[in-house]
Amino acid sequence: MRDIGKLTRMRHILIILHLNLFEGLFGQIFFEDLMKFKAKLMDENAIRRALVRISHEITERNNGVSNLVLVGIKSRGVPLAGIIADNIMSSEGERPETRELDIRHYRDDLRAIAADPVVDESVKFSVQGKKIVLVDDVLYTGRTARAALEALIKQGRPALVQLAVLVDRGHRELPIRADYVGKNLPTSRSEEVKVNIPPYDSEMSVELYEK
């Protein structure tokens, strides 16, 4: 039974590595080859201004940095959470704790991988009594946020949970609402929003594609 458990864990790790490799090496090819570019919606300056505003809103609503934890949803929510944490450090003189959640599913902003979100529960951290701000790049159906919320609750009882997103593109399938939004972007279901953020991408931008 112990050997079966080890094989199961190894298989899970290999699946995660494969998905990371696909996203890193072929994500740009996927968009360029299968979708038609429509417009660049935000450049680096616009993104940074939006993140500075979100950073100030977070500290104002939470009365500073005490017990504040920014949890980036992989992949691009992680560097976004890092930028927000750096902004808060610049304005408050204290950097909030940052963590990350790895959620695999049909990516909320991209394409179908599985029927429902799946959380990699190998990364655990204390949420008890913390003010948690989930950070993601795109809010679409709400299934990513729901999976992240369920994963957090399994690890303890936070004081509160808030959601910050760079882009809210609408078309919610669940009663999920972002507390902090960089840009509200009305879209059709035939369109896709791509957020480019280093180190996953060579530039910082938000682009719109047509399926």
C-alpha cells in the first residue's frame, strides 16, 4: 500500500510538471496559432497603475498590513500578488506575507483541462485568523475562486477572505464577486483575455483574442 501511495504521488507530480511545461512553452503558441488577436487592452504602465490602486484599496479596507496574507493563484496570480506586496511595502513600510495556490481545472480564463477545478493540496500554510486576499489575473465564471476558497477553508478558519483580480470579464456562473478589480472588461464568450506577466511572459500586458 505504501508503494502504491508513492506511485500515486509521483504520478501527480509528473502531471503537474507536464501542465507547467505546456503552459510555459506552448501557451503563447496556443493563442497565436488558434486565436485571432484583436487588441491590446492594457500596457505595462496601465497594469502597474491598476495594481497600485488595488494595493492602496487593500490596505485601506484592512486597516494596514496586520495579519494580511496575499495568496496568488498560479500561474499569473502569483507574480501579481508579489507586485501588490511590493507596492504595499513601499507605502506602508511593511510587506505582507505572500503564499500561492496551485489550481488545475479548465483554466477559468483559457481552455478546458478537466471538468472541475482541482487544487494541489501539497502546499499548506496557516490561514487561522488571517485576512486572506486571493489574487488572480482574470475573473470569468468564478469556478477558480470557488476552488481556491474551498482549499483555504480546509486549512483553517481565516478572519476573512477577499478577492483581487486584474481583469473582470463577466459571464459569472457562480455568485462570486471580486472585492478589488483592476479593469472591468465586458466580453463575449467567443473572446478570450490573455494576461501577460513575467516570468511567464516576455512583457506585461492584457490582450484580447477572438476564438
